[in-house]
Amino acid sequence: MKKLLVLFASLFLAGAACFAGDPAEGYWISIDEKTNKPTAGWQIWVENGKLYGKMLSIADYPQDTLTNGGKGRHYENFMNNVDIGTVKTVGATWIWDLKKLEEGKWADGFIIDPGDGKRYKCRIVFHKADGKKYKQDTLEMRGEVGPFGRSQFWKSATKDEASAIR
């Protein structure tokens, strides 16, 4: 009976591991690299094999603020080609269409900077907390134009924490 119970538990755990989400999925807080202060709360998820990201809250602005830039800009596959200048910052899916390279690594998608409405190629890499360089689970979000780019390092959060940035 014990052997049967151990076998059943092992199969259950192995099956659960097969359906576990990618480590990039979850809730994150973007951090300003100059001030080290939170700028926004995010939800990252996988849908139909692609990675997406939605802003849940924003620091230093009313939560119903429209984007600061992008009036008249439209991008293919971004919210049905909506005018960027008419989109509320919180609640919009600013990261879309990233393709999985391997576990925790995504690329070939896009991110829009809500501050100016510009679209960038996007790469995301999950870094597990190691107690050294990464004190907690971290998401490296990199926006790129051609060979040039900039990375931000987002910290893991709960849904409540990511939704509470003000």
C-alpha cells in the first residue's frame, strides 16, 4: 500500500511539473534604474504560446491617466490598431507577441513605452534569486532598436503589491 501511495504521489508531482507555468509569468514591479523607486506594477502571462504584459498600476500619476505620448501612432497587432494617445496607461497590454526561446527566456515581441508611445523590440529573461546578484526573483526586460537597447530589472511581487503602486 505504501509503495502504491508513493508511486501515485510521484506521478502526480511529475504531472504537475509538466503543466507548471513559465517562471516569467506572474506579477512584477518595474524599478527606475536611476532612483531605484517603483514605477509600475505589471502582470505577465502566456496566452496561446506567446508572452504578454499588462500594466496594473503606475506611480506618481492618477490610475486613469492616458498615455503621455503617441497621439496618432498605431501599431499592427496592438489593441486592434488603436491610437496610442487614446489608451489609458493602466490596464493596457503594453508587451505582446514574445516567443519562447527556452524556459524563462522570451524574444521577438514588442513593448510600447507609454511615456512617449514609441514601440521597441522586446526581450525578457527571468533570473532566479541566487542571494548574490539577484536578491529576489528578477525579470530583465530589454527594449531594443536595432543593435541598441536598454534593460530594466523588475522585482517579483504579489498581485496586491503590483496593483498598489501609486
